[in-house]
Amino acid sequence: MTILPFTEAHWPEARAIYEAGIATGKATFTTEAPTWPDWDKSHLAHCRLVALDEGGRVLGWAALSAVSGRCVYGGVGEVSVYVAAAARGQGVGRQLLAALITESEQNGMWTLQAGIFPENAASLRLHEAHGFRVVGRRERIGQLRGRWQDTLLLERRSAVVGLDA
């Protein structure tokens, strides 16, 4: 497996993985994958990664979104990690999240956060294994297909960025 920067060329396969995640009803409030321009606009220009198999096929992807437009939150990013169903349980998510953390710190990010549905046990385990901690439960924070849904808010503070204040 190779981890590379996520580019527009990867979008068709990455979008299919995203759509499969959407279909589970356990991954996101999003109900339809966006176009590449919309996805591109909603994610940070750095910290976009794909995992490729030996044949160059996309196994998964990870990226960060800004949590706020306010400059004081410029080092805080919202994590997205999606792995193809056929590649789950093979360490793809683990390698992607580890690489995303490293790249985020290289880009001055001091906090990463994730909003995860409580029933998404695999995602919770993945994030907790990489130093994320649950900081709260957001009850009935949004509706998915007409049903109220809770999320758990997780965060990870960098051990190398943002220590000087």
C-alpha cells in the first residue's frame, strides 16, 4: 500500500468509497457525494491523502476540513477517513490516519477533531488508537433521513504543535 496526496484524478474512485460510506448510514450526515469542485472547496488544500494498492486503485482516503473561518481556529481541522469495504480490516484506515496526523502537524495543525456516530464502533476504535479522546456527546445534533442522530465529539491535541503558549 502506498499513501500519496489526494488529487482530482483520484476523485472517481474516492467518491465511490464515499458513497458506500454514505449508504451505510453510520458515517456521515451527508446523503449525496458532492462534485469534485464542491469537495475540493470544502477541504483544506493540504492534508489530503489516498491509500493505493499495488495496481494504483484507491483503497481509502483521508482529508481535513476547516472547523471555522476565524483565524484563531486556523490550526484546528475536522477529520474525514473513508476506507473501501473490501479493504477494511487491513490497516488502511490506520495508515491513512497516522499519515494524516503527521501531515497535519507539518502544516501547523494543533488540534484534530472528529464527529462520529456512536454506532460507528470501528471509527471510534481507529481514532482512539491514534490518541483521540471523546470530549462529549452532541445529542440530537442533526437529522439523517428524518431521524435525529447523536454524534460523539473526539479530539486529538498535537504533542509537537502549539506547545509554546
